[in-house]
Amino acid sequence: SCKVFFAKDPLKIVRAQGQYMYDEKGGKYLDCINNVAHVGHSHPYVIKAATKQMELLNTNSRFLHDNLVQYAQQLTATLPEQLSVCYFVNSGSEANDLALRLARQYRGHQDVITLE
């Protein structure tokens, strides 16, 4: 029931570096859809930071940890006072779901308009 993104000529991506992804035949593709435009794939700084964190603790935000509070404080310090609450989520889907639930709770309406 799950369709491949490129149904007619699917890509088998085997690695990525920077803004590019590479298929099994060595073909190079500019990655415009995988949310990596800000730092790219395999960025050395991100790999180092992730490795350092995973050596200490590798879990999600359901457990209490001082780093979550510190990050929330640092983040909200850069924003207007009205934006003083952080919700940490796992993905864009979770973020969209939470935003929709918050909007429905705030406005009291269930209707949604979306663009495809």
C-alpha cells in the first residue's frame, strides 16, 4: 500500500554528502526535499555533535533533562515575549498535528483549509 516516491523510474539512493544524494550507479542529485538545505548531509559539525550526544544519552524528549530546559530558554530568549513556550516534537508530521490541535483548542473550530 506504500508507493515509491518516483513511481516510473525510482531512485535507489545509497549515500549523500552536502547538498547532493547519490544513487547506486553513481548518479548525483541535488537534494531539494529532505530538510537538509540548512547544513547538508554528512556535515562534520553535525556528525561530531550527534556523536557526542549519543555517547552521553540517546533518547527522545519524553524524559526530563536539563539540556531541554536550557535549550528552551536559549530559544525563547531570541523570540518576542508572546512566544515563550516550546513544544519539542519528533518530526514535521508531529509538529503539524500539534499545531492543528492547538489551533482547534484555541479557536474552538474543527474546520481546516489546506492546499495541496
